[in-house]
Amino acid sequence: MIEAVADTGCQRFQRVAWDWLQSGESTRTNHLLSPLEELCGYNYGFVYLMRIDDASVKIGFSEHPQRRLRELKAEYGEGIGLKACFVGEASSERFAHRRFASLRIRNELFYPHPTIEAYFASSRKQMHDAIRQLHVCSAECPQLNRRLDLRMLGAWLSR
């Protein structure tokens, strides 16, 4: 889980941010999440909600939901789409599966229901609040990684 970081958090955060930017995966959620949420997902991954058709949705976990969407199009067709996601771990996906067991069709497929969408909105807000606790240094920080400009992320955090 994402934890609030202390003194050494600055270096760790900047290393993760740099690795994420170098990965070329500048958007893994088709802009459903903020850049900072996508950045934090670099180390953790995303729990996603995909619309399969009018009668079913899929709850899953992936480090790259957009890539996973492309992979699933072969199985489910062109109608599949990413509805919602939040930064999380595989254990968060398993929790969602247990929570909505009464709506399960089979495996990771569920009947679409407003409580599932409400759960994703609530989980994203909780993770969003945790992400705001991350330490993003000012330009004066001696640990500042000169390769990475964190001003945009800092501005987003201060909103």
C-alpha cells in the first residue's frame, strides 16, 4: 500500500517518477486518473472495472489497464471498455471480488450494479487522499533529482 514517506521518501519518489517517465507508459488508464495517481500506480498497479457488455462487468488487477484492455478485446470483442480504476494491489482486487460475490456471474465477471461503481469511486477517493500525503520536494531540496521536474506534480498536490 502507498505509505506516507519521511526524509528518504523524496529520493524514492523521484526514482519511481523517473522510472515511470522512462517507461514510456505516460498514460495507463486512458486519463481516467490524474498523472500523480498513474505515477503511484507504477509501483502498485490498478484495480479496474471494465464494461464487457450491457449485462456484465469485469473487476481485475493490472499494472497496465490499457494494455489489458487491448488483450481482452480478442476474447470479449470491441464493445469492452475501461469504466473506472484506482491505484491498488492484487489484494484490493481480491477484496472487491469477495465484497461483490453475490453479483458474480463467473470468475471475474459480475452483474453491473451501482454499488460496484460507488465502491470504485470511494476507493479512488481514499487512495487519492493517501497519495496527497506523499512528499514532493521543492526545488531547494538537496535530494532533488535534477533529471526530473516535479513542479507539475507539486502543483497538482496543492490543489
